[in-house]
Amino acid sequence: MKLEESDGPCTLKNGIRKLQGDSSIKPTNSSLEAEAVALSIAVQQMKTLGYDQVAFIGDCKPIIDESKSVLH
């Protein structure tokens, strides 16, 4: 196996499966709200798929900070 293999939106690198998804959502009032809704949908989808060790990566610091405070 190569260091990194790609199979569409799923990538296996160093034994870690990386998934990337996209979805459309209803219009929101702000980009912050859109980020929060997107993260919520992603969490729900991972639960539905049965994943239990998931790391979400994002660049919206207020959402990441809030998520950390809720999860810890």
C-alpha cells in the first residue's frame, strides 16, 4: 500500500481513514450559523454510520471552541 491511497472522498493515510463530505443546507442568517449547522449534520451522519472515534477539522474558531466546551 502506498503512503496515501485515495478512493473518491475517502482517503487512507498511515492507517487512518479520512472522509470528506458535502451537503446542502437551508439558507442561514450568518456564516457562523452555517458552520454550526454543517458541523451538527456531520456529527449526526457519523453517528448514523456507526463511527465512534472521529476528529472533525475546521477553521471556524468560535465553533471549534464551543464544540470543545460542550464535549468536555
